[in-house]
Amino acid sequence: MPVGTGLTLAALPAFLLNETMFMLLTEESGWRGFALPRLLRRMSPLAAGLLLGGVWGLWHLPLFFIPGEAQALYSPAAFGLLILPTSVLLTALHLRSRGSVPVAALFHAAFDGMFVLLGVGHHPALMWWLVLVVWLAAAAVYALGGLRPTPQSAGGTRLFPAPPEGVAAR
């Protein structure tokens, strides 16, 4: 699939708006709005991001077995290895945006838009390059301290209250 076939630049703004609203109402409200703040009360941001990425990957697993679903064309191994560092990047965004679920939804939508626009899932070599780039980006965020909790990030999210007091995030 050539670049721009699955999604054209002209259609990108509508895709981003639709996908952001969809992610806001579905996955990101659950993953970054509800689950992540609770995981951060019990473990480090890196561990929470990786654990949530693993669960997120399992959430997508059935799509690999549905004929006609775009994800059925992807390498499950590459997708699994891609979703882990993506979750770490989303954890850093969560911490830096004071738990903003709309920021997470916009990132998710932009990532999906790039994926579709470039036809990444239809080119195994490109998919593996993306896996490498996203792991390097997550490593850079970690090395630069982007996963350190901020005083503002301990209060939960704007959609869900903070979990009960107890073990502070590390």
C-alpha cells in the first residue's frame, strides 16, 4: 500500500478529529484516565507504562484473528513490541500533562493517523523500523527524566479522581 493510500493528507484533519473523540470516549479514558493513575500509586511510571502496554496489547489481540480487520495484516510480534514503548510514551505524557486524557487521546489519534497515512502495517520492514524508533524515543524520554512523577501528576486525572491515598508513586 503506497503512502497516502489508506489515508490522504486532505482527510487527515477529519481522521484526527474523529479518532481523538473515539479514543477519548473509549481506550484512553480506560487506559490513561482510569488504570494508569491507579498503577502509578503502586509502581514506578516505567513499570506502570510497560504493564499497561502489555494489557493494552492483549486487548488488541482478538483483532489479529478477524478477517478483513486491518490489524489482521500486521505482524503480532511487531505490534506487541510497538505497543509497549508507545504506552511508556503515553505514561510520560500523562505525567507531564497532569493526567489529561484529551492529550493522550490526541497522541493516540496522531500515532494511528501516521500509521495509516504511511501504510506502516502493510510494510513489514517499515513496521520493524517503527518499533525501533519508538523504543529509542521511549528510552530517550526515560533517560531525560520524562517518567519522573511531578507534584501535579499525583492527583489522578481530570476525568477520574485520584485513587485512595496509600502508597505514593515512585
